Amino acid sequence: MARKPANLRDGSGPGKSTAPDAAVADRPLDLASALRIVDDAERSVRRQLNGSAALIYLLWALAWIVGYGALQGSRQGWIPLPLSTSLAVLGAALAAATTATIILSVRGARGLRGPTSFQAGMYGASWALGFLIMGILSVLIGRAVDDFWVRGMLINSVAVLIVGLLYVTGGTTFNDRLQCCLGIWLLAVTVAALLSGPGHFLAVFLYLGSSGLLAGSAFEYLATRRRRPGAVSHA
């Protein structure tokens, strides 16, 4: 009679018992660990979808500081620039921030498939379409309103309204609470600017708007560092 190989006796592997494997299979599922794995995966996909959120917030903060700072400085006499030049600076700064946001969003969507790719693509397209509409509205407001500062208040308030709504939309789409909070803050800044009137709306955007964006950039940067594998705490 043929002898059974030693390493196959009793259904075991080479010199190993299957008892530990059975014990592992019988262990109850560690729900806390499973939830951490799912949460880490969700955050990783979210960072990929959003590109570098901290960088985007920082770029918008700098755009507001440069653009609204130039316009406010020109109006108050702090900076020796004519209003036409300061308006051009503001427009260039906002256009640069918008372009960078679209590029980072599209780059973050590369390699994604299925629903996540659709979400990222539509989010990036929303930025482009939103500011295309903003450009059209600016022309219409410029033709309908004669007062320079009332016109500026309306145009800039609509622009910030669009950014705030896009941030809220992106935050809810990608389950990003910080982005939602920042979007709500920008909407509140828009309300404050409109209520402050043509004489003070620039100061509201410059001080409240840019400080909120800087804070959002700092919070996102710190949160990203905490989410890195080497910085994850094991409870």
C-alpha cells in the first residue's frame, strides 16, 4: 500500500497544522479596524479626487489677498495704482486660481473609473461652466448698473457665491466636511459683503474671505499629515 506523504497526513501542510487558520476564521470581525480601513480608503480616494485641497485653498487665499488687496489699496490710496490696473490684477488673480483649480481637479481624476471618475469630471466641469456664466453675468451687470462700486459689489458677490456653492457641492459629493464648512463660510462672507454695501464690500472680501481660505488651507494640510500612514494612531 502506498504510504501518504508526511506533509499531507491529516490534511495538514508541510509540518503545519490547520488549527491556527481555523481559529483565525472563527475570530469575531473587528468592526473598529474594518471601519478604519474603509475610512482610510475613502479619504485616499477623496484626496485623489480633490487634487491637493490645501494647495487649492492656499491659491485662492493668495488670489484674494493680491486681487482684493490691490483694489482696496487703490481705492484707499495705499497703493499707487489706477482703478483700471487694480481691476486687471484682481481679474488675473481670480482667473489664475480658477484655472489652477480646474487643472488640479482634472489631474486628480486621472486613473479613476466608474462613479468616482464621473464625480470628479463633473466637479471640474462645474468650475469651468460656473465661471463662464460668471463672465456673462459680469457683462450684463456692467451694462445695467452705472455706479462703479455697486457694479463691483454685485459682480464680486456673484463670483464668491459661485465659489461657495461649488465648495459646498464638492464637500457633499466627496464627503469632505472641511470643504463644506469653507463653502458655507464663503456664502456667509457674501452675505456680509452685500449687507456692508458698496463702501465696505472690498474690506469684507479681503479680510474675512482670505482669512477663511488661509485657515481652510492650514486645517486641510494638518489633516492630511495626520492621515498619512506613518501618522495614523492605533487605538
